Amino acid sequence: MASLGQMFGAGDTETFMGVPRCRDLSRLASRVAILGADCATPYASAGAYCAGGAAAIRAGAADYAANLSHHHFDLGGIGWPDGHVSDAGDLPQDPDDASGNRARLFGAVEQILGKDGLPVILGGDDSVTIPVLEAYAGRGAFTLLQVDAHIDWRDEVQGERMGLSSVMRRASEMSHVASIVQVGQRGLGSARPQDVRAATDWGVGFVPGGEVARDGVGRAVDLVPDGADVVVCFDFDALDPSIMPAVIARTAGGLRYWQALELLAGVASKARIAGVVFTEFMAPRDIDGMGAATAAQIVIATLGILARQR
């Protein structure tokens, strides 16, 4: 069966959109470094269910690799200049070595930041976000923009405090996290009333998915302080499952592609995005590559937004 990549003349590529490969982060020369991580601290009950997510997203982008220098209508021009983005491949994560996984992620992100780089992480369950955020310690104060169907404020689940349902709770304990804006929560998840209260008491700015559907993302953008350094934590289950089926928790509603881009572009226009963590892409749940294509297009557009920010 013919593919879009064949039509465009895209060849096989081992990197996202065919960007240069960075095999040694200590020699990183690009502004943005893409890094894949299958897991960090998976729950024993679920395992590393998002393993292969980064590879699937790269495959979803492969059809467009030959068109990198073409006009991108969602960005108003070419995506990003030559040499702006490189791909460092995937970390060798082990579902049975959570502490090692966290240490490897922390070390890799710390290397990227140490080279004045901007990490873009492809996950992987949401627990990968914790060591990524820890690596920003000592580099100033940060606002977190979480885009997610779930708030992730559990102190622990099944005795595990570093898992995917505790990401924002752990982040709230980091001294370099100054504010948190959470966008897109909807339906049922792991959060209990006391978890919502803990988040509200801490000062989280919530913009539920229903509000985004009615009123757009304007208030979410307004909640991000002007001039802030922002780390974006983007869980793919924040998106409507009609365009993103490749998640473990398909929940009715969710952001559309344009709302996601408007949110990211709006934040970049008033603040500085200092890193992005894309998580919760579950490749076995995808339908005919639709989720991978959507994820890839969001990552492509995000890279373009990062190239244009102040």
C-alpha cells in the first residue's frame, strides 16, 4: 500500500524528521535536543506500558522528513533552521531499575541544560517527568505548564511515590518550581477530593478541559506569568481520543490539535519555554498510526514554536 512518505520521497531515517543525530550529549551543538525515554518508575501493576512510544512518534514523523524545508502552514514558514534540532536517541531504560532510570534521565537532561540546550523528551509513561524536572534545580525559578487529562497529585499509589500519578505532587515539593498551571483535566482518574484540595491549597491554577472546550485556552495562557521560564509537561491523553487513541486512558472530550498549538504558541509569546516533556504515548493502543501521526505533528509544530520564541 502506498504511503505519504513514498509520495513525498522520504527515505528511512533513524532520527525525528531526519535531524542530525547527537551521539554524545557532552558535545551537543544544537539549541534543541530530542531524547527518548521508555519509562522511569513504572507501577508494578502496569509495567512499562508506554515502551516504544518515542520510536512510534519518530515513525509517525518519518513521512514528513523529506519536507522539513517546506512551508509549514501552522507556523507560517519553515519549521526551524538547519542545525537547530538534533536527536540523541533513546536512553537504555529498564523497567526493573527505577532508580537507575531516574538517574540516567536526570543526568542526560542535566547535560543538555549544561550546554544551554533545550530538552524535548519523548516518553514513556508520565513518571519520566519527575527526574526531568529535578534536573532544572539550581537554574532559577520555573513555571510548570501541565497539559493532561489527570492532575497527578497523589502522594503515593501502591506505595510508590515516584510514579505517574504523583508527578505534580513531587514537582510541588521542588524549590525551583514557583508556580503550576494545569490544563485539560477531565473525567475520572486517580485524583481523590483530598488530592484536589492539596493542589488548590498549594496554589495550582486549574483550567479544566470543559472550560477549554467552551472558552478556549485564553485563561490558561493568562495564568502563565509574563517572562517566566516554563517547562511544559504534555501528556498525550490531554488530547481528544478521536485524534489520539494511543493512550491507556481514553477519556471523552479533550483538547483538539488547534487548541494545543494555540496554548503552546500563546505561552511562548509571553514567556520562555525551557523544555518540553511529551508522555503517555502507548503504541499498542494506536489505530492505524493515527495517534503517532498526531503526536508527530504536535512535536513538529512545537519545535517550530520553540525556534520562534523570544
